Amino acid sequence: MVSGGAFRKAYQFASEREKDRFFFILNGIPLEDRHLVIVTATTQINKRTRVRRSEVLVRLDVSDYDSLEEPSVIDCESKIVWDREFLLAEIDAHRVQPLKQLPAQIMAEIRMAVRVCKTWSADEKRLVLGEEEA
């Protein structure tokens, strides 16, 4: 479990059906943190660009991250916070498909987006950005 660690998991958001989704761990040192700040990639790019400021969106192309099957966007305002033990239990139960880590450039773009997110608490930002930057 590393910063920028990626995995695929079946998950259902309240307004959508359950399906396999791409998740990314944003914590700077996830193995030391009790809570994990996680974002997902969505292929609903037009929908997200209509409802979010561009500064909180990180676009991903298959050429940027070849684990994706089509162009996607990460909406950094739509974060999930999971207990680390929950994710470890999901891994142990084989309900998570590990993927390769996000490239450093994409993680840098995500950190820039996190800095301007308005829905994040100071503690959540600190988990991702560290003490000095939060």
C-alpha cells in the first residue's frame, strides 16, 4: 500500500449501480495512517466538467495510465475516506485487484487539485499533502 497506489474494486455509489471502479490512494504514507483518502476515476468526463471547477479535476488518458480502458477524470472533490483496516480486509478477501501505481506527474497534479478543494478538512489535506503543505 503506497501513495498513488491503485486498485480496482466493485463498488456502488448511492446514485449508481455497482460496477468495477478504479481507486487511487492519496495518503503520503498510507501504511502509517489510520484513515485512507481515496479518489476514483470516472469516464463521465462531460458530467464532471459541468459541475466542478477545472482546478479540482485531473484528466487521465490511457497513454498517461495504461491500466485505464478509456479516457477518465479524477474529481478530487469526490473523495472517499476509508479506514485502512477495511481496505486491508478487502485485499485479504481478494475483493481488490491491485493495479500499478499512478505516475509521479499525475500524483503531482492530484496534489495541486487537493490544495484548492473546498470540501476537504484540514486533517484530510494533511494526510495527502503533509504537515507543511496542508
